[in-house]
Amino acid sequence: MCFAIPFKVLEVDRDTAVVEGGKRIRFGNDLNVLKGDYLQVMGSVAVGKISKAEGLRIRRLINSVYEGE
């Protein structure tokens, strides 16, 4: 089972972006990606764009799961 992790975009160059942590990811032409956007990332590929509020909500949820261990 896989799930996408939200990352904030720091830099955009054509069809790739650098996200938090310095990771370079790819995205398709169907996503209009700008600096500051939040992307759902699986591996090194963006699978969707989400709002900042949704990205931060998902991060809190992920953190709460790991803090509960």
C-alpha cells in the first residue's frame, strides 16, 4: 500500500520541482506548479496538487500516527 506525502514546492524548472528537503520531483503537464504550492508526492513523482491547508492537515495526521507509537 502506498500513499502520497505532501511537500511544499521551493523551486520550479519546467517539468521538475525542488521540494522541502531538497528532493527533486517530476510532474506532468496537467499540473500548473508554482513556488509555494503543495504537491502530493509518491517516490519522485507528483501525483496531485493540494491546498496549503490540506497539505498541513495531512502532515499533522501523519505526525500524530508516528507520535502514537
